[in-house]
Amino acid sequence: MGPVLAGVLQLLALIAALALAHKPLGTYMAKVYTSDKHLRVEKWIYKGIGADPDMEMRWPAYVRGVLAFSAAGVLFLYLLQRLQGHLPGSLGFAAIDPDQAFNTAASFVSNTNWQSYYGEQAMGHVVQTAGLAVQNFVSAAVGIAVAVALVRGFVLPHSRLRSSGGTPMRTGDLGNFWSDLVRGVVRLLVPIAVVGALVLVACGVIQNFSGIHEVGQFMGGTQEWNGGAVASQEVIKELGTNGGGYFNANSSHPFENPTPFTNLFEIFLILLIPVSITRTFGIMVGSVRQGYAILATMATIWVGFVALMMWTEFSHHGPAFEAAGGATEGKEVRFGIGASSIFAVSTTLTSTGAVDSFHSSFTGLGGGITLLGMMLGEIAPGGVGSGLYGMLILAIIAVFIAGLMVGRTPEYLGKKIGSREIKLAACYILITPALVLVFTSFAMALPTPANSMTNSGAHGFSEILYAYTSGSNNNGSAFAGLNADTQWFNTTIGLAMLLGRFLPMVFVLALAGSLAEQKPVPVTAGTLRTDKPLYTGLLVGTILIITGLTYFPALALGPLAEGLAR
């Protein structure tokens, strides 16, 4: 079997598995976030944190809950790292330096999981499990909660009744953040993670709390390796679109990703919730066809990027590439070019950041594809929760553009898109490019940051552009070749991660509150059908045009210049 055919068959198997999981998981998630009942363990958690899960919140209260919880997470994780040398199970590792501790705390709480450290040489068992793994769960649940709150903005909450007494809800209510957070962890992420971890352990991923061992090497000599609760962290890093690896080599390390099957299974985990939540959206707004329209948009972009990446990596010209059957440098030989291409596209079109190959070693155009995937806003299918609310923001922009074309006030899912809504949507799509381009320009203009580049010219520029794109878009993958463990990069990328995560959330929740306060608009003959292929095409075009106009100059200086020069 040729490598191209192998890659295509893996792609088809992945699509089939996602298609089978889409309906049952999407329906289950809709039940989770619309149920009036609380599980016993959930009641214990509410009592422990002092939260009332039945108290409805308007968007300012919901925002305060998101920000307060996340700020507490940053502080806790920072202190845990700074105290590591005094904790049991530290494996003899010292406390993390202040700038790197801040960077890592911001990274994992913001669901970015950018790592400027060597996991196996810096973090002990307590920090890895009680700190990083816990944030993998709760940061993912925060993203889903914000997406669900936005969907509720379209659901006409003033017409629903409370479960406790049947009193009408206030106009503008978005649900309860603490209830959404706890349900996301208890009912969704933990059960799937337990099953997924068992699968990974059965396939060879390690799961232990062993210390540091000296291991013999095939070519002679020895190397020190430590064990860890890898399978349990690996599964949630993919399922929650987090991406932080237990080891520095991430998912190219055999302890994290030992076989071609586990590689495909991990890609499946990355895409599982973002794909299935589109059905959740359709059920909650009362039209499954609307969910399929969003899914079709995501799928069109994802399949297109995978096909383009495979073509770029398989057909790159040159005698060495032709002899090897494609651009194999930097690819894990256990998986090959096809599987590495699927993984690279999936991880950069979501907010995952896990890698099974090194994106810096991709061809110039291939590296540009990974960059472009993040620059789209990671919406195809995107991160858990963040992919859906990012796509819905762009759906509103597309409806607004269509309304301008025909001279009609735009509507989406029965809500008018007025000046307030479009301003909030515009703020959402502008904040991330501003962070990427401003931080990149400062890093290139100042002498010290540029010294961290391994390569000069277009490739070196791509390294820095990739770092800030990854941080601001909450992806977390690295281009490699950039020494990011400096005070400048730890601080600025840390700030980019926090601002790139929580400022858009504020705009999303403000938009949700604005929509929830509106009365529904009846459908007329002039209403744009947003569940049709024509609208899907309009939405795809809107996404590509907005991204292209925003980032093309930067891409031209980096990956395009490098790719066209070869």
C-alpha cells in the first residue's frame, strides 16, 4: 500500500468514526445542558464551592463567574509550580522560575497549553496531575459553558420556565455558569476520558507514578526517563483540545502515542466534541438543520486543509523528496506523511496544540497551512466550545454582509443583528489579530527577542509569527526552532494567551446577553435561509476573506516567501 493511499484510508476511517459519534454524543450534550436535575455528586460540589446552581445569571454575572474561576486557577497553578521543590512526588525537580510559572499557569488555564519547558525535566507528579491535568478538564469545560450560554441567547429564554416552581425566567438570562461548568466536567469530560484512557493504556501508553529510570539506548549509552500518569493526561489533552504533552516531544513520544492506531484515536478525540456540539446547537435552537449547516462549513474547511496539506507534503519537488516519497523530515516514521498531515491540520484548526510531527520541518507552504488554520480562529471544527462560538460569531458577520447586499436588516435564528450585535462581533474578530500582529512586530523590532530565533530570514520570521499566533489563538503548538524560554517570550506570550482567551469570551457573553433580551422576529419570505448550502458557501467565503485580508501581509513575509522561493 502506497503512502498516499494509506493517508486517504486513514482520513476516511476518521470521518466514518466521527459520523457515527456525531448524533449520539451531540444529543447527549444537549440533554446535559438543558436538564433540570442535578446529580448527587454535583450537589456535593455545589455545596462545597457555595454555589446555587438554580440561580439564573445575566451576562455580566456569567462573565464574573468565568473570570473569577479562571483567575483563581492561574493563582493556584502558579503557586503550585513555585512550591514544587517542597511538594511530595516532585522527582527532585526544583521550583519553576517566576516568569515560566506565570507562562505555564496562563497557558493551561486559558486552554492554550503552550509549553516553554521540557515536561520530563521540569514538572513532578503533583504539578502534572493536580495542576496541569486538572486545568485540562476545567478549562475545556469553561469553553463549552460559554458556547452553551451563547446558544441560549438564541433560544428565547423569556419563554422558558424554571424547574423550581415554574416561574418565568427574566429576559436576558443565560443560565448558570457554575452548573454548566460542573456538568461539563462530571457528565461529559470525565466519563469519556476514563474510557479513552483505558483504550490508550491497552494500546501501550504508560500510566504510573514511577520515578526516574536510566534506560539503555539502541545505539549504546543510557538516557534518563521518568514515568507518570500519562494516559489519563493524554486523553484529556486531546479530548479537551488542550495539547500540553507530558513529555517535550508531545504526541510524537512513544510513551504518549505508541502506535498508528493511537495516533488516529487521538485525532478522533481532538475532533469528537467540536464536531458533535454542532448537533447540540441544532437541538437547542430547535432546528437540527442549522447545526448541519455549521457542521458543513467546518467540514468543508477541514477537508480542504487536509487535502491541501497532503498535496503539499507529498508532492514537494526535489530529488530527496521524490526518493523519500514526500517531505519526510520532521515526520514520525511510525505514522508517515499522511497521518502527520491529518494530525497537523486537526490540531491547528482546533485549539489543541498537540503535535505528532514538527511543523517547522514541514515544507514552506505546509507550515503556512498550519499557521492559516490558527489564523482562521480555529473554528473548523475548533476547540471545545470555542470553535462553536467562534463560528457563530462569523455566521452573524456573514448574515450581516448578506443583509447589506439586499438592503435588509439582517436576522439570524430569529434575532435581529443590529449595530450593538455587529460591534460586539467585530470586537471579537479584531482582538486576536491585533494581539498576534502587535506582539510579532515588537518581537521583530527589538533586538533581544530576535536572538531566540534559530533560523534567519523568512523561516525565522515564521517562528515568531507562529508563536504569537499559537498563543493568542489559544492553540499552544510550537513551530520549533524558537527559544521561547526567556523572560520576554514567557511574559508576552503569557499575556497574549490570557487576553486572547478571555477578552473574546467577554464579547461573546455580551453578545449572548444582547440577543437574549430581544423578542423573536417571525420568519418571512425575505428572511435569509441559514440552513441551506448557499449560506454555507457564503459563510466559508466570509471566513476566508476576513482572514486573508487580515493576515496576508504577514503570511507573505513568512511561509509564502519561503515556500515560493524553493
